[in-house]
Amino acid sequence: MNRRRYLQALTAAGAVGTAGCLETFSETDDSQTILEPPEQDLSEASHPSYGDAVPETTLPDPLLGEEISTTQFEGERAMLLTFIYTNCPDGMCPALTLRLRRAQAAAAEDGYGDESAFLSMTFDPERDTPDVLETYADQQGVNLEAGNWHFLRPETYDDAKQIVTDQYGLPLEKLDAEEYSGLEYAFPHYNLILLVNKQGIVERAYPNGAVIDPEDVVDDFETVVNG
């Protein structure tokens, strides 16, 4: 498939979704959210959105040497979650990482780092080894010593695809990287960031997370943490 057409289809699938996909997400009432509903209604999107319970996903954090669950922070920490791969050739994954990193830095500066968690899941475990992820963290300015950032790494690409598509409703496909020298394959993918409150409820889904103003993410996250 032509990469441009695939990306267009990818955007449409992520933004519109289907009602059937929503059956995988637990809906809650608005009393469990802190932020007001977003201007853009994403309730029919294929991915989790405002008021949904975050899917329970448990994966190894190879840099920490233990498994991390998306639900283990309930009652203690608000969370930002995104999906990346370190060989991303178009700058989208570094842009997603930047927004989480800005929120991490603000949390440290303003004293709520212990109430925050930042989860970055790779869907390319074949190339994203523990050493590669550690190097990537250093290159992107991630503060691993803060103890609140976790790179999550599935065992195989098939595992990653199952999680991304079935649990989070996001299209994902490995394609030959014909347009990029030095890459055998690449992943046109959906640039989603989820903001989850301390009760495990999605407060914001940023479907264009790589281009949203980082300060909007920081402000929303701080409001949720302190709510």
C-alpha cells in the first residue's frame, strides 16, 4: 500500500473508529473525572477516550527489571501513556516523547513527581532492546532517575500488535521502509497520548499527540494530578 494512502486511512480509522470497538472499554460516569469533557467528542473513536477506564496492560520494564501494569498506579499516580518506536523516521515518536518529558520536568519542578507516572510502550521490540531504549531515553532527555518513567517492551511484535490494536483500538502495520534509507521496515502509526487520572479513568485522549501544544498537556496533567 502506498504510504500516504495508508496514513490517511490510519488517521480516519483512529479518529472515527467504530461503535463495536468501544465494547472493549469500561465506561464510567462523569463523577470520576476531573477535567470537563473535551471540545472534540471522541466517544465514537476506536481508542479509549474521556471517561473510559484505561485498559489493563502488564508488560516488562526492561530498564527497571520488573513488570509494570497500567492499573498499578490507581489511587496514587496520574499517568501519561503513549506508543513509540525508536527508529521512527518522521519525528513523530520523539515529539510524543517530548510531551511526556515536558510533563515529567514540570512535575519534578513543582513537586508532584511522586504522584505522576509516564509510560512509553514500544511496538518494535525486535530493534528496541533494553540498551537501545536506555540510549533513546538519554537522547530524548528522559529522567530515568526520577523513578516515574517506564519504557514498556512486549516480547514480540505480534504481542505488541495485539496490545495496540485489540486493547487500545489503534491500527498498526509493519511496512517495508522503501522511502527511508537504512531502515528495513517502519510503522505508520497513530500518535496517541492518553492522560489517565488516579482512579484509572481517561481524562484526555490526544489523537494528534505529536503536534498538540506541549503546554496544553502539561497544564491538563497538572490539573488532574492536583484534582
